[in-house]
Amino acid sequence: LGAIESLDLDILIEMNGYTQHARPELVAHSKTSLRISFLGFAHSLMSSFIDLLVTDSTATPTDLWRSPERAMVFPLSFYLTNHASSFHSSHLSSPSALPYV
């Protein structure tokens, strides 16, 4: 959390929700002006620490919206990929196969 706060961010985008290895407590304790949930978890976190959820009407039907977050609803889809083109770690022979930047 100290590393995030030292960056003096205005916006923090949370991308894991309540998935494996997620750390929503970092977002919850952040002092950023705007905290957004996007991409990794397509549903509301039902938490007061998220200000805005980026979603679409398929993942989050607006007529059923009962969440503390405000919803930014994209008209078609907010998720711009599919499982067929997703990259999986099994494609790597080892971590050393990753390019060095």
C-alpha cells in the first residue's frame, strides 16, 4: 500500500475483483480520488470502496443494478477479447522465455 500511496495517484484501477490472488484491500485503503473496477471481474464488488464499475448490459443488467458502485455501462461490450485468443502461461517453456524489457 505504501508503494501505491507514494505514487500520489488520482485514479486507481482495480482489475481482479474477488478472484484468485486479488488484493482488494489495497484498493479499499487507498486514498486515490477515483477507484475503478475494470476487466478482471465483470460484476460488482458490492463495496463502498469502489467508485465506478466499467461493465456492459450483458454482464450487469442495469435494470437489476443494486450496488454501491456507479456503473459505466458500455453499449456493446467492455471486454475486448475472447477465450480462443487468450494467452495462457502454458505457452511458455519457462519464465526465462519471456522477453527482457
